[in-house]
Amino acid sequence: MSPTRTLLMLGLALAATAACADRREVSTAPAVPPEPPAASPPDASRRPDRLAFLFATALRSPAFRAYVKAQLDASPFPEHKIQLQGFLPANGRRGLRYLAEENGTSEAAVEREVAAAIPLEVYLPVPAQRAAWTGDENVLVATALGDREAPVAFDPAGRRTVLSPTAPPATPVIALVPVETDFTASPTRAVECLQDCGGGGGSGGGGGGTLIPTGLYMTKAHFDDDFEGWLKGNPEFEVHILGQAGTADSLSDYQCAGERAGGPYAFDQNGNDWSGLVLLFSQRQIDDYKAAHPGHSLRVFAIEDDDTPCKIVANKDDLNRILQQVDSIYSKRTGGRDTTMSSGKYFKAAKVLRNLWTLVASFIKTNDELIGTAVEDDVIGVFFPGFTWIVKGKYNITNGWLNLEMR
């Protein structure tokens, strides 16, 4: 064989090999988008994984399982939650004793674990599992700090597994997560509506027969997502009124409306939709703000709160980015002001006069979800029947819509 022919054959062989290698690297399986990375949990050094393990392995005891189920069933708090730090030493330190005995350790050692942990609550976050679990051994104990964090779970045999952050497993799950419930409040006090509330499983605050203050009200709300990981149970939606802080180029959080806001500002939305009547900002508050900040409008901002009720705790860059983007797209017509017209009084779009994008309060990275800032539908040019303001989040994505009225 001539040298030229030899080189030619060698080149063809190498090309064929490369082609085979290329074919081996190409997958014919359908593309599956990766799950988003879990958010960095706050204070990771105090993760309750060890307590979740101790709690799970204690559930090998039928007596402890029966005790846990009885305490959960009897809890008067939302979603039948109990506070771990109160549950373990109650009834003659019964819970501490079970955790120590089933794990071959001392009560003092368990107490040290509890003392080192952040405040935690215990419950079954999936309603169907809460109704179905009979107190048997087919159960997991899971924990996570961040909303979108993949929960770490243990079974009664002590086996560890990592669960999906987006969907619960078929096995019932007992969550051991940071406290969101106010266990100091009277659990028997029902939140009453300012007037008859309909649909959505929500309520507005106030009191039957009380004088309803005039001001800016929300009568309906829709959000496209619950912005809450399944392990954290029901969402905690809040609506905040933001405005200029003094004469500074920054914002102040003037009023919160939410589950734990109190009085006429209280409403509890546990799903994507809510209807009722809740005060967002009274007429007196509006008048005081206008007197102190002539010409400045107010922002209506929605969040899903975690751990710190009625306080926006988030990364300032995320808030700045949302407000900058939305202000830019809609020529700063992203605020609101009470306006009197021939047909009545309305809360209408108003221009934001200055670049007010950062809250005065300090920000840290935590789990509050910044759903977005409300912009009047006339400004956006998109309309949803029965609603007047549209909630715009990061990248100008529509995350929901609200009906705002002056009353």
C-alpha cells in the first residue's frame, strides 16, 4: 500500500472514530429542565437536621406516635401546628423522654439540641396527609429552612433521604420547620370580616358592628403561585404600602395588611384567590402622608412572608431590580394616589417622582418572596374582569392582580 493511501485510510478511520464518539454523546431522551437551585438557607449553622432525626427515630415507639398524633389533632392553631420547644417538655417532659429513650441518649442531651435550634413548629403540611395519617409507622419527618430548599427527611428507622422541593412524597410527612405561627395569640379568636366575606377561604379583619374607617381597601386578590414550598404549608400573603421616607431618596414601609396585621388590616389568604374586605391604608394615613410628602405617590407591594410577619426582610438588590424595571417600562406611573372624580373617589395611578427603590430598614437574605409592585391596569393596558391593579414582579412578569377601592 502506498504511503499516500495509508495516510488516507488512517484519516478516514480517525474521522469515523470521532463520529462514533459524537454519536455516543448525543442523547435522544427528552430534555428535562433542571430544578432551580435551592435558596441559601438562613443561619445554616443552626439547621435542625439532628432534631428531625431524633424525632423520626422516636416514632418507632407506638406510644410516641399516638402521643404526637393526639397533640397534633388537638392543636387549635392553624393547620394543627404545635411548637416543638413547648411540646417536648410538656406533660412531665414526655416528649423529651421518648426522644432520649428511643435514641439511647439522655434527656439533657436532647435538651441541648433543642436549646441550640431555632424556634421550630411541627405539623403535617399536606392537608390530605394530615387527614389520612392514623399514627402508624409509615411516616417521614422532614426539615428545611428555605422555601425552595430540598427537604431532608428521616424515617423511623433513621434512614435519610432528600425530598423534592416542589412536590410532597406519597408517604405522609411531619414537618419540623421554623416557626411562622404566633403561639402566644389566642387561637380561639376568629378573624372576623369587616363585612360578609365570600370565596377563596380568606377573611378580612375588623369586627362585626364596628365603625369601618374610610380609606384604601382591597376586595379581591389573585396570585399565580403560592410562593411557598410545600413543606411550609399555607402561604402568608401580605400587602405593604410603601412611600417616601422623610425627604430621603428611599422608601419606608408605612402599613402592612396580612394574617397577623391586626384590626381592619387583617386578612388571611390561603390559596391563589381571596375575596373580602381589608383595609390597606386609612384615609387619615393617606392625608398625613400627602401633607408630609406633597406630590409623592404610594406604592402597593405584595410579598409572601416567612418567619417575620408584617416586615419585609429580603435582599435589597432584588427589590431594587423589580422597582427599577417596572418604573422604566411604565414611565414611573407605578404609584397610586386617592383621586376624586365626578363619579366618586378612586385610587388611581400616579407618577413616582423620584427613584425611591430601597427600603430604610436593613435587608438580609432570607425567605420572603417579593411577589411584586401593583400597577393600575389602565397604565399596563391589560385588564382582568373585577380587578383594577396588576402585580408586576421581576422581569416585569405578571404575578397576580388586585382589586383596590376607595371607601
